[in-house]
Amino acid sequence: MNTSEIAYRRVVVKLGTSVLTSGSRSLDKAQMAELARQMSHLMKAGVEVVLCTSGAIAAGREHLKHPPLPDTMASKQLLAAVGQSQLILAWSQLFSIYGFNVGQLLLTQADLHDRERYLNARDTLNALLANGIIPIINENDAVATNEIKVGDNDNLSARAALLCDADLLILLTDQQGLFDADPRTNPDAKLICQVNTIDDSLRQLAGGSVSGLGTGGMATKLEAADIARRAGIEVVIAPGHQVDVIKKLVCKQAVGTHFSAIEHPLESRKQWILAGHKANGQLMLDDGAVNAVVAKGRSLLSKGITQVDGDFVRGDTVLLVNQAGREVARGLSRYDAHAMTCIAGHHSDKIESLLGYDYGDAVVHRNDMVVL
């Protein structure tokens, strides 16, 4: 390929199960081989590629010849434990055809939540890329419980993009991209080629249908796109079975739905907050506090809190919502849920008398906050 056409130098490619199986019950090895070929050609052209792959459970079912198992967490973990080795073996064999080695990273929410583990994962990713090795990332489904799961590989790929400071996140799916209506039921549905703002109307569109734009499909891809673009990373949702789709996207050809990056990305610590922390609580703010946090860039004070929900401890991530319940920011709480309930609605100078201690006037400091 012509290296002068390449628009990005570090790319995360996320492959969903529907792309890897081509809608069947087993991994489509021919499709995987084609995708490996595209990514290998990019590597040889100087593009660093990180692969975020689904398919461990599907690979486990296939390897065990589709056993009749109960629909339990233990069964899924069993299949993931068997299938992950088969999946990484398949990728290793395919990339070795082109002379590339692969390195496996299995992550959970806990790895991203802890600052030191987050930085260690980032160092590993960068070391693999620096040595021409293709990192292959998946969630550690064999040990992850609902409490520590990222939950889906769309969001995991966005966090991987933040970890390695990628230029582009490619979300490959079985759809052409994001449409303005369900193309299966509306023949006039049009592909949305460019998205500059992710707002409530777009989220409602993505979550409003069963498939194509379906929940767990386009909805999670929008979440992933929102995370990545806030860190200055461009995102594309595109059809995984289109000829040379990865190469076309890296050369910035018009395929699928492109999400522009936010012009002023978050600094490293706030990227970590956005990427690694699952919210354990929620604070409802009055209009004055919303204005102070969103429009003026100030810290959250206890006086502006009207309601406290959830069971969180000091240092946990909490959502900050307006009176309508819409999330406007998220950040690290300086007080636990019980203390926050005691001081909510009170002036900061009352905190010590109410609690017998204080950790400062700000209950969520602006340095520990991401405004959405």
C-alpha cells in the first residue's frame, strides 16, 4: 500500500463476535485470515495495530462441540477458559504467516480501576508495540464477575485506545454503520456518515431498536466512541466484511460512520477516570451546582447536592446528574455515601461539625472530575 495515503500511525481494531463468526455458530477462519492479512500489511507499512477481539466463548463452544450447558456465569467462564486459548492460538497462527508475533492481554475492570495496574497495562502495551508485536486484548471472562467486568468489548476497546494513546479506534460490526432509522424496517433509512456531537437524540436512536441499531450493539458502540473521542481519538463504526475495510479506514476513506475527536482532549489523569472507573453512586445537583460544574469548571460543593444514591466509599467514582437525572459529569468522591448524605445541602463550613472531620470543602474536586 502507498504509505503516503496513511492517515493514522497507531490504531485499535475491535472485532465483534458477529464479524468473527459471520453469523454462524463457529469462528470463520477465512474471515479471520483476511482481517489478519489487512492488519499485517498495515504493520509492514509502519502502522502500529492493537487488536481487541471478541469470540472466546464462541471458540470454546466450537472446540467442545457445542455442549448443552446451563445458562450460568460458571458455564460462560468455562467456555471462556477453553475458548481463549483457542482464540489466541488461531490469531497467533494467522499473524505468523506474515512474520508477526502476538502478545495477549486479558483485562478486567479492576485492572483499569487501579491506577498502578492501569499504568502497568499501558507500559505492557507500549512495550509490545515498540517491539513490533501485535497486542491482542480481551476481557478476562474466565475469572471476571459482573462486579469487575467492563461488560462489552466495545467499551474495552475504547479503554485500550486510551491506554495506548491511539490515533484511531475502528469498531467493526455486521452493519454498515449508524443509520438515522432501522434499515431493516425503513427503506428510507440513511447512513450517518459523520458525527461531530454525541447527544441524547443520537443515544436514543442507537438504543431504540432490537438489532442493526440494537441495544448492546450500536448503543455500546456510541458509549465507546464517546469515551475515545474525549481523549482526542477518532472513531469509526464500519462493516467488518467489506473488502479491505481496515486499510481503507486507515487511509481515511469514507466508509461507515466517522466520529470526530474532541479538539481539546482530557489530560492523562482524567482519561484514567473516564476509562477505568465504574460508578458506584450518584449525586443529584441543583441548577446552581450544575452551572458551576459544567459552565464554570468548578469543584462540586456539598451545598449543591440534593440527593445521594448508591453505596460508595471515599475515592470511588460517582455520577453527577441534574434534576432531570441526566449525567453531566463524573468524578472521584472525597466522602463515602453515609458522610455525603449527612452533608448534602449544607455549606462547606458545616462539614466538620456535622461529621467530626473534613477532607476539604470540595466533595468532588475539579481535578478529579470529567465534565460530560
